[in-house]
Amino acid sequence: MNWTAIADYLPLYEKAAVLTVKLGVLGIFFAIIIGLICAVIQYYHIPVLKTIAGFYIELSRNTPLLIQLFFIYYGLPKVGISISPSVCGVSGLAFLGGSYMAEAFRSGLEAIEPIQTESAYSLGMSRMQTMRYVILPQAFSISVPAFMANVIFLLKETSVFSAVSLMDLMFTAKDLIGLYYKTTECLFLLVVFYLIILLPVSLLGSLLERRLKYAKPGA
Amino acid sequence: MAEDLLKIEHLVKKYEDNTILNDISFNVKQGEVIVIVGPSGCGKSTLLRCINALEPIQGGHIYLKDDEVMAGGANLAKLRQRIGMVFQSYELFPHLTVIENITLAPMKVQKRARDEVEKEAEALLKRVGLLEKKNYYPRELSGGQKQRVAIVRALCMHPEILLFDEVTAALDPEMVREVLDVIVDLAAEGKTMMIVTHEMQFAKAIADRVIFIDSGSIVEEGAPEAFFESPKTERAKKFLQTFTFEDVSKRRAAASDSISASE
Amino acid sequence: MQNLGLEVLFKGKNMIRLLGGLWVALKISLISVAISIPLGILLGAMMTWKNPIVKAILRIYLEFIRIMPQMVLLFVFYFETTKAFGWDLSGETASIIVFILWGAAEMSDLVRGAFESIPKHQYESAEALGFTRAQTLTYIIIPQTLRRLLPLSINLITRMIKTTSLVLMIGVVEVLKVAQQIIEANRMTSPNAAFGVYLTIFIMYFLACWPISMLARYLEKKWR
């Protein structure tokens, strides 16, 4: 293992890692918003919107991110919508992630027994008050495992960003291998950097899951 | 002469093709304690849920004083403040402490000041013997304790009538008494209550009037002594028999007699 | 109405080539699934053994494979095996190996989860009725485990099919590569081909995966 080479490449990988994390976090953020909206729409069975949300979820869950990115990056410009690689990456991730987050939040909402909602109504609380003070706090704790799994999944998915010319970790690795043939060193750094990004998130997920275990419905 | 607090007129409740409540009518006077008994599936819990508009009704009317209770009605939330309900499964909010459970609705719904509500909550908790648990979470309490908190939570809203839906059915026997004692206390105070229960001794002691429901209709209605000692209808008699057991030794004796007779 | 570039699909053998590309992706999925599912079940069963060394080794392997993005695994297998062992794996072979390792890891975790979700008193009540350990497993535990496992396995299969789209990046000529070739070849005649072609592939993957996930959902509801 050529440690000098590794030392040389380190800053390039660092830069790429920062880009990966930045775009990943942005994508996840928008995915959460889309997910929340879809979950609430489906929970309250709002007509028309519910069908659209369902359609969107099925579409994005059954197609790979790579295809979505290709379509957005290479296809859409042909009908006039031109986007930069970064925006493409973030929107692809948000599009895919939104449906996964929607499922996580929805199962959290549905895990709360209707009678819990009824007891809030019996106290005279309105639908919105019930959602805000009773349902959402509980649903959030219940969704944490699925939510964290989604976060990890989406961070992993950022590895396809190189397909739309984003200079992320995969791109850097492939580039350097092509230039200097130091395959082992390049791949070693690639693995290490992904571990640096993903392991803490994974551990955080396990920690949160254990601590929030109390919020099982039906106290 | 106490006025009518709750009026139920020709209530009909159907679920798909099944009629669960068939033309139920009765009134509840201020300060009255009504106990509703009946076999499983007869519609007693559904009746309470209809009064609170947790279930839509297909016919008839429910009036709280002069206001009609309707599922989907505009002032339903306001009406529900005046009706307190305690559920068999307690239904405390697991993510809030005992005191938070009690003060949430009075503060957010009735817009009362935190100090005032907390003071009242603590006084009520003291009355039911749970003041030292006020910062505990529901999961740290026993069933009986949770149910007493649920009753305090309902009381803190100052309801005009309290509905109790088989509130001791899920409790271990030792805890049943502590909850029933609270309800007896409330009755002594003069609170208007409708109680669905299987606890017959309790019913006899506390009721001003017993309503016996079977298959969705009121079969018999009357003072507790009359109902429990000398039920008028066959179905009531049959129902009350399910709570008595014939002495097993008599049957054993009869069985051994027949064996020795055939030898 | 702007040209959507769909006409390129009807030219010559383009559609057939696209479908051929999709078939390559499906072939990789099918082979990987066929091997990784039994392998995963075996590994999952092994995880329930009490041997701490076996458990530790398996645990490390599984966690690593599951936490690494599949792209990284593909790269490592494709490039590193050439460098380190001198093997010359084709993109397809490397993909299949990676997918088998990944699929088996995921499957073993599903198996372990399904086993652990069976409540302890199922075992106890069986023993109280006089069943031996082997009988308990055969008649009571495994049927329940399979019921929980099947929808999740189908979900895994869908995920594997979607992930095969990545093999483009290590040079396998599958549907996306074919698409790129078609678009490039028709650059002059159908400048908007990119839109139509990628849209078509989008729909193709959807049609491949959606029925399967619907099946999984149906089974899950039926057996809950």
C-alpha cells in the first residue's frame, strides 16, 4: 500500500466527501418535506391529492435513482428544462427519498390507535390540536427507525451522482484510478471515506432507536 | 325538580347492515347516576360513543341541555368539553407526564392559565392519592393508577356529565376497587354520570337507575334494588344468572349418586 | 407539440436492443437472486448459532456489505480483483458476484429478523404440548417465519432489480448503455431522443418492479 499516494489523494477525497454530504443533506431535507406532506395527505384521506401522492410514491419507489437522474439530467433539457448537475442530484434524491420518507411517516401515524385520537377529541381538542400535541409527537418517535434507515439509504444512493458528472467520491476514485492506476489505494480511500460518513449515522440510528423505545402506543 | 341534562330520542345506530342500537330513548337528569348493563355486544359501549359523537348515528337525536350533539357538527369540539369520557384502555398520552396529560386540554382547548390548571390538577391528584406521581410517565404507572389519572384528566375539563366505558374491565382485581372508590366519591358529590360496567355489586350500590340493554334495545329499566333483586323480564333474569355459580359440590354429589345407582 | 424524441424507438431494432439491455439487467438479477436467497437463508440460520466466532465473522461481513453503497462494492470487485489477484472478471461476472454477496447479506438479516420476531411463548406452548425441538421448528416456527419472510424477500428482489441499473458504471452493456448508444447514433436525426428514450426506460423499470411490489404488498396484507 503506497501511503504517499494516499496522502496525496486525501485532499481530493475530502473535497469530494464534503460535496457528497452537502448534496446528500439537501436532498434528504427536501425528501423529509415531501414525505411529511404525502404522509399527512394519506392519513387524512384527502381526495384527489391522496391519489396523486399514491401515484408519485409508486412511481418513485419502483424506479432506480440512476434512471431518474438520467431522465432529469439528459432527458428534460430536450423539452426545455435545463438543470445543473447539483440541482439534478438533489432533486433526484428528493424525488426518490420523498416516497421512502412518506412511508416511514405514514406508518408512524398509522401505528397510533384511533382510540388515542378519540380520547383527545373527547377532551374537546380539534383535529389540528390533536395532530400537533398528541399524534405527531408519538408518530415521530415511532418513525425514527425507518427514518434513520432512510437517511442511511439516501446517503448511500448519492454514490450514483458521478453519473451526472458530479465530482463526488465515486467520480474522484474512478478518475484517479484512470489517471494513476493506483487502484488499491484509491479504492481503500473510497471505502474509508464512505465509512466515515455512514458509520456515525448508523450508530446514531441505533442509539435513537433504543432511547425512543418508550413511545409504544397504548399507555 | 332536577332538569334533564341529557336527552336521547329514538337513537338508531347501524353499522353496514347491522342495527346496533334500535330506537333507544331515555333522559338523564342533573345529578343522576345511570348504570348501563347488558351482555357483550349488546351496544352499551356504542351508546356511549354515540353520545360523544365518536360514532355517527343514523336516526334520532341527542341533546345536551338545549344543544344537539351531532357527528360533524360545527360546535362539536365545544360540546365535547362538556362531556367527559373515560375509556377502558385509559388512553393516556404516553409521551406526556401525568400532570402534562391532565393540563394539556384545559390549557390548549379552554385557554386557561397554566397556574390555575396545575393547581386544580394537583388538588384532584391529591384526592385520588396520586400527587407524588405527577411527573411520572404513564408507562411507569399501574393500570389502576393510570385509570385514576384518566378520570382526573376528564374532570379537569369541568364536564357537565361523565361517561365511563367499562373502565375497570382491563384491570387486575386488586386495582378495580381503587378506581371504583373514586367513582363512588364522584357520585357522592352529585356528579351526573353514565357508567357501563360489569361490576354488579358496584352497580347496585351507586346507581340511581339501571338500564338493561340487550341486542340494541332497552329491555328493562328501573331502580337498582328492583332490577337486581327481582328482574321483571326473562332476558334480564337470564343475564343476571350469568353472574351466579351453582355450588359444584351439589353436582358432584348428584353425579356420584347416579354412578352408585347404576352399579 | 414539441418533439419528444419517441420516434427513435420505432426505428430499426432500437426497441429490441433496449429490451435486450433490460434483459441483461434482469439476467443478472435473476441469477443473483437464485443464489443469494438460499445462501442468505443459510447464513441467517447460522447467525442463530451460539458460536461467538462464527457470529462475529458473519456480523462484520454483513454489516460491511450492507453499509457500503453498492456502487463502491461493484468498483472494488471489478477493479481491485484485477489488481490484487490478477483475475480478469467481466463486468457481468463481477456484478453477479457482488449482487450475490449483497443479496445474501440482506437476506440473512431478514431471516434473522423473521426468526427473532416469533414470540418466545410460541416455542413454550409447543413444548408444553409435547413437541420436540425439531417438530416445533418444522410445524410451528418455520411456517410462520416463511410468512413473514416472503413479502420482505420480494421487496429485496425489487431492490436488486433496481440496483442492477448501476452495472452500467462498470461497463456492462445493459439498458442504459444501449440507450446512450442509440441516443448518440441518432444525434442528428433525433436530437430529442434522450427524452423519449430515458422516459421509456423509466417506464420499463417501473413495469418490471411495480407488479412485484404489488404482489409483496398483497401477500403481506393477506398473511398479517
